[in-house]
Amino acid sequence: MIKELDIITLTRDIQEHGLTKGRQGAVVHCYHDTKGFEVEFVDDAGENSNVLTLEQSDIRLDRITLQTQVVELLNYLPEDLLSEVRDFAEFLQQKQSRKAG
């Protein structure tokens, strides 16, 4: 689930604002229906910004940022909970494999 302050990646070009697929932005507001998001994009100099209202299909969580956040959370878990997380991740992997196969 996408939430405020998450780093996202555009899934399509938005030519009228000079933004291309793959551009990263920060979620500054999530609408209650979780279908709309206000996302801020800054230029390479970190100055000029665009805040756009986008739909869920326009964005996805940035994978590297998400992985970093998960690792940070794991660092604070006791060993018994860490093994539960591993078991759950393995379950999800098997589920995904069955779905793909």
C-alpha cells in the first residue's frame, strides 16, 4: 500500500509536465479512497517542483527504497520474529511461483 512520504516511480510518461516513465517522486498526500495521490516531482537540481494528482495505475512503489525500508525494519526484530518473517516471505515466494506456473 502506498502511503505519504513514500518514494514512487512513474509507470508512464506525462508529457505535458515533461516527466518520463521511471521518474521518481514523493507522495505528499493520499486521498481517502487510496485511488488518488498527490505526488511531488523535483528537477535534477532539486528546485523546480510539480505536484500532480495521479492514480494508482500511474505510479508504483520504488523497489530499492522499499527493500531498504524492509531491511531497516528487520534490523529491529528479535530472532523469533525474524524467522517468522523469513517463513512468510518463503510462503509468498511459493505462492508466486505457483501463480506463475
